Amino acid sequence: MRSFGTVSRRDLFKISAAGVTAASSSGWLLPRLAYAQEGRSERPRGCIMLHMQGGVSQHHTFTVPEYRAQNDQIQTSVPGVLFGEYFPRLAARMSDICLIRGMSTGNSVHERARVLMHTGYNPNGTVAYPSIGNIASCELGVSESELPNFVSIYGGSDGLGSGPLHRSAPAYLGPRHAPVPVNDPARGMENLRPAVALGQFDDGANLLNEFESMAQARRPSTAAAAHQANLRRAVQLIHSDRMRAFEIEREPLVIRNGYGSTQFGKSLLLARRLVEAGVPFIEITLDGWDDHGGAVNNIRRRAQYLDPSISFLLDDLKQRGLLDNTLVVFMSEFGRTPQLAESGYNQTLGAGHYANTWTTWMAGAGVRGGRVIGRVDNRGGTVTDRPVNAQEFLATMCHALRIDYQKEYMTREGRPMTFLTRSARPVQEAF
């Protein structure tokens, strides 16, 4: 890829036509020149997926049942659509949000349900399936990009953990589509900062590449070739000024304050910088939602930073002209139980695992805001109209991102695979 200094006037006109010539608030050109070089007429689609690990209670967030709710209802910007009282800023932005209130998968085991919601399949122990982020890396990413095409950010933990963090595995797509992890958004890509002088690092990297090349010539290996490719990309990124996309301290103070001082808020800011830079898929995981014993107090606490920071993300993307091409998804592996008894472990409202009914939402990238898809009974426990399963949920994401989810890929064994089944269909009401 050519440097900024060698871009022709013709390329600049192409970039301008694509609407990406504006410098970012950090003072450098974030969007990748690949848009113009590939002849694209607009910025490619991207996704920021907010993964609330542990199970979000629908009753205390975006689906308020009539039956003995523990929190007040508040009106959103769309008449007749109510949220829980802890999310007033998101309620004011309901015109940008499409609620899917009829999520229903039947899988209420944490690890298995997380795999299902990321891949569309229950784990079976024999066939591995890629996640939506791996597919986006493959279909939306730029192979020669200096930046990774899939970044997974740890947004912190607030509450009761629910097992290991979900890590998307690329399966038959190959290791180059695995996510690059960021464990602390304030530190960025720590593992790409050499512990020695850059020249000394380069000498070592070149020597390692020579040894691996000789070994590869004698005994070719797919895994070794992937490792060499990853090493070359890592060295390229270390030398690139595009590493600045990971440096959130470059943002003006007013922007940093808008996202807040929590790890989750900083994760959102980093995600916005990355999607602005052209990274096609960013997943942020906030752990701690396994609210056994009741969800009301935990969600009231979390909402104090979730509500303003997610709202600021939507506003920031819109102000920068990014929301039209960026899909924002709020999701979890399942919901929480409707009230079953007055008290008792897992018996109170929002306490136990519940996969028959819960709520996700999407915004941006062609998704029509102000819509509610699905209806539930007055207990918030049963979908009475338009249930949505995991395959339909992921097909909807793919449709928004313009990904062909029935494209065939070939496994190493020569078996053709598609991301989703032939029967999968997007939720058309969302568009």
C-alpha cells in the first residue's frame, strides 16, 4: 500500500467522493486509502457489537412487563414504546434504535448460548463454526491492511462473572481472521510495543522470518504460513502510524469526557476510533451480568455509565457521518427469568437464566430506527408475536453489513460450508 505522501491527486478525488477525506479529531487521516483504490463509492460497512456477557434482564432494561415490574417505565422518543427508568438517554434515542423484543433460542447454558448467539449453531463437539466477527473480517476486511480486521475489546466486569470470556474462533476461515484482543482500552495494543529498540527488534524479527522461511521450504505447513503472515502484519503495524488508532488519549478532552472514565466507556471510544479507521468489526465484552438473586440493583448501578456512554457513541457516530455505515448491536446470550415467586435464589424477577424471551437491539447501517419487533406477554416471559432465533438474528446483522451469509467456504478437508443454514432469513421488518 502506498504511503500518504505518494497518493495521487486522482486518488484524493476518489477518496473525497467517498466522503472520507476529513481528518479525525486526533489530527491524522484515519480512513484507509483502500476504499478509493478498490473503486468503492462509499465507506464499507462496519460493526460495533456490545456483548453483555452473563444475560441481561429484559425486565429492567428495554422490555418492561406489566406484571409486578420492579422499576418504573419511561416514555421513549417513539410514542407508545417504553423503557426501564434507568435508561433515559437511550430512551431519547429510540428513533435510532430497532428493538428485537422476541429473541428466543431455548439455550440457557452460558458458554453454549454464547457460542449459539455468535455462530448461529449450538456447539456439538465435532464441527467448529466461525463467529459473526470472523465472517466480517473475511468478507469486509482488507487483506493487506496494516490494522487488524477484527478487534475484541475487554470492557471490564461489573457483577457476577459467568465463566471464561467468549473468544470467537475463526474455524475453517483460518487464523488470519481470529480477533486481536485488547485487554485494556486505555493501553491499546500493548503486545505490539517492542520491549527493545526498534532496530534491534527488526533484526530479531528478520532472523526469525529467515528461520521460518527455511523450515517452510523444507516442510510446508498451513499453520506455519499463517504464523509468518501474522508476524509480517505485526511488524508492519509496529512501524505504522495507524497504531495511533489505538491511542484514545489523542481524543479531545470533551470527547473523552462524553464516553466517561469507566473501562467500558473507554472501550466504546476505542471502538469508534477503530471503526473510523476502517476496522470492520469490533466486539466489546462487558462481563458480570449473571444476576442471580435479582437484577434490579445491579442494573441500576450499571446503567449510570451504560446509558450515557452508549448514547454518546450513537451521537458521536452520527455526528461524524459514520452511523449510516456502522451497525451498533446490543446483545447477550439470553435474558433473565420473569418473576416466579416472592423470594428465593433464582426465583425473583431477573434472577435466573431465561432463553425463551429477551431483548436485543440494533442501530445504524440501514436498520430502521423507532421500530419494535416482537411482542411478549404481560409477564415478559413468552413471545406472543414474531419470535427471532439466533440464525435470524445473525442473518439480520449480515444483511445490514451486506455479507452473503450463504456463501460457500471450503474447509481444509474439502467440505463446503456456509456461515448460516440455507433456511436462515434476516428480520426484514428491521429494514
